[in-house]
Amino acid sequence: MHNTSRSAEAPEGSGAAGDETKESPEPAKRPAAKGRNALFSGLASAAVIIAGAGAVVAAGSVLPQPVSSRTVPAGVSAVPAGSSVGVCPGPARLLEGTDAGTDPQFSPKSATAASSVTGAVLSAGGVLPASRLSDLRGTTTVEIAKEQAQPSAAGNSQEILAGVVAGRSVDQVSVLSADALASQKASAAAAMKFTATDGDLQGTAAANCLQPSNDQWLAGAGTTVGRTSVLVLTNASTTPATVSLELFGSGGQIQAPGSRGLLVAPGTSRPVVLAGLAPGEAQLSVHVRSAGGPVAAVIQQSVLRGLTPGGVDFIAPGAAPAVRQVMTGVDIQDPGQVAALTGRSGYEDAGPALQLTVPGPSDAVVEVKLYGRDGQKALPNGGVMTAKAGTVTEIPLTGVPAGHYTVVASSDVTFVAATRVTRGLQDTQPADVAWAASGVRLGSQHVVPVPQGGQRHLVFGALDNRATITYSAITADGKVRAPSTADIAGGTTASITIPEKVEDSDVVGYVVSASGDAAYGALLLQQEGRNDVSSLAFLPAAAGQETVPVTLSY
């Protein structure tokens, strides 16, 4: 039982911390004078302490500063180079149906469908980095190069060799990986190519094997009748990934239940049918963000117009939102025939078009320029239009002569862009479709894998001023051939036909470098006698050794 009496000299709440849990005896009565003397004595002691502290501070201000407290310039520390990893999508599959939600089932592939991976890894100092093609479980299917001794400083750094994978048949997701060498990330790249001449997935669909990321944008999907878009998320890391999707359509951002918190376990792929999240969207862009492990994202898209196949493609991520986006490798057919076809019901999306996605809160005033072989081509309204904030806007690219083009879009706010490429001018014949993703400015030593078969073109676009492109063929025997040079005038697009062989060895890739003004590149794949088409933007070149600032302090 607590004592309810308190001293008048000790107000409530002023006791020590333990006063509330332990009874204290009532304090003894003291004379008032003695209490005042104690108070004055305490104040005097406090004054002495304060004065002493001031003296110490004053003394410290005139003494030399200790070395450990002086300002030390920030140094830099090298970041260990990581492995080069490229995740290649699996073969295109025909969507059969869903049990519930957005998890798909797939029917068997067609009788003529074939899928293969082609890639190359470059040497450093005459030494090839340890590299391999494997499945998602980590089982090696092709050993490109074994681990070797690190290159010495006296090694011949000018000699470039290549380890290659030439048209390796695949039936599932595959991974090209190359270890770092001499503290440098390996220069390596691969591409997967799917072809079919029968069934609903007729056409050619090719995709670069992409470095996994925690943030990426994919533009060009559609979920209207006859359009099937399946987002495939692949986690090649050892860390679980939790993925959230942001969806944008022509009417604005789409709030879709089931688009957040998608778990992708390590070493697995998860397909998501986009029609289950955003049905009836003619233009659809997807922002993929992951927490934990990075993922590789690609959209398998196919078109069926009635009973006539309208094409198949892998939509790959493009450049992050920016005030300028550049897409090259855009093939445009005869404008009169395109206009006649797109005027028919169900064929509105059978012609070339630019799609712009503005994720921010402000509208974008966009200027579009179309560069062909002999310069810029005029577009309606001078190529200037407004793209609404939070929406996808489609701009037809019609009325220009047939040929290969570079599309440049610039604005006052950041946006995402992709360009649709179509082949086929008869509504009674199978057609094909491809999406040219926005690419990166060319620098030094880009590895460009070239899938085998069909017609293949290197397409380069130079913007305002002249650019010089150097390109060296990589052949199946592991040689990097003598370089060729292309001088490209500003505001034009150049197309170079790739030969099947160089000195009796198959061409499986190129090493491409650029100098001068900004230049961009893409690989355009077609098939003689068919309407097949696919466009692959060049991948970024391998970065050199990176450093981070380090500040020493305590």
C-alpha cells in the first residue's frame, strides 16, 4: 500500500526514477537557513565548473588541431567488377487459356517453330574470360571458355579474340554469363531468335539477352481482341524478387488488382497475362519494378486478325524516361499500300507508329523527327504534338517513302517511347510485327550478336552532325575480322547488309564503335519471300572499372 503523504518541499513528479516503485521514508524537517546555505553552496560550485569548462574551451581554440580532426580529401575506391549476365527469353508459345487470374497455360509449339541463341564474348589482353551458356538452374549447356590466368600487363592488349555460341538450339529460358577479367566487366552479348512458318505464331521474333534490372519500362503491348500480351518475369539471381507493375493506357494510369507484390523465386520465370490486369487496351505500357533480386522482363506479343496471323514479337525494355528518345532499325513500307491496309476494319494497327508514354504529372509537347537515307522526312503538323500526362499516345508514321529510318522524339518533360514496325500489305496473307525499343548512344566496343538465317542489316542513325562508325565482324571460328568504317552524315540513316560468311566462316556478330556526333544502332532481321521482321537495339557497351568516393571520418 503506497504512502499518500508527500513532502511540501518535493512537488509531485520531481522524485528520482525509482520513487514510483519504492516507498521512501518521509524526509526530516530542516531549518530554512540551512537549506538556503546549501543552495548558495551548490550555485557557487556550478559557477566554478562552468568557468573551468570555458577555460578548457578557450585553451582548445588556440591549441593545434589534432591530425584526426582535420579535413581529409575524399578518396576513391575501386568497385569489384561483377559478372556479365544476359537472360534470353524462352521460345514463343501459344497461349491456351488460364485457370484463374493472370497465370497462363501454353499449348505446344508449332511443327516448324525453331529457337536458337547466338552470342559472343570478347577477350581482354588476349585472354577470354570464363563464360558459358546455361539454363536457369545453372546447368551449363555450352562452355564458351574455361577460367584462365589473368592477362599480364605485358600481354598483347590489341589482339581481340572471341568466344562464340553460334545458333545453339534452345527450348527454355537460357542465361549467357561471363566472369570479370582483370577487374573489368566482360564484353559479352547474346540474342535469341524464334521463327515459325505455320500456326498462329508465324513470323520472326528476336530479343537481346538482357541484363536483369530492378527498374525497367516496356512499351507496345496490347490487349484488345486478337492481341495477346504475356509479360514474362525471370529471376536468374539467388535472391527472391518481389515485383510491382505500373500500367499505363490511352486513358491514363490503370489501377489493377493483382499487379503488386508478385513473387518470383530464384531461378524461375513467372508469366503474367496482361489482359487479366488491363483488358481491352489498344496501347499499353508497363513499368516493372522489383525489390530484392533483379529480374529480366520481356513481353511475348502475338496478333491474330480473324483467322489470319498478324505477327509475333518479343517486346524488350527500352531506355529509361528521358527528354529525348531515339529508335533506329525502323522499316517502313510503301505509304499508299499501308494506308489502304490500315483503313480496313481490324487492321488499324497494321502500320508503323510511334508510341509515347508520359509517366509524370505534366503534358509533354513532343517534336518527332524521321531521318531516312537522304535526310529528314516531313511529318504532319511539323512533327509537333502534345502527349497527355499519365497516358500512352500513338502517332502514325505515314506518308513517307519506303525505307529504313531513325525516329527521334524530343520533349520538355521525360517520357518513354517505342516504334511499331510492320511487314505485310495483303489482308489475306500472314503479316508480322516488331517493336523498335529506344536505344543508347553508341560508344566504344559494343558487342552485337547476329542470329543466323534470313536477311540481316546493321542500321545506324546519326543525329545533328556527322558520325563515324567502325564495325568488325565476329565469325564462328572465334576471329574478330578487320574493321570497316562508315561515315554517316548528320540527320540520316545508313543500312549495311550483313554477309552470311566472311572468309568461309559464318558471321555471328559485330564489334561496333562510334565517334563524332551522337549515333544509334539496331539490328534489323527479315526473311526473303516472307513478311518476317524483328528489330533489336544495340546493347550498352561493357563499363570499365567503376570507382566510388570514400570519406574518412569519425
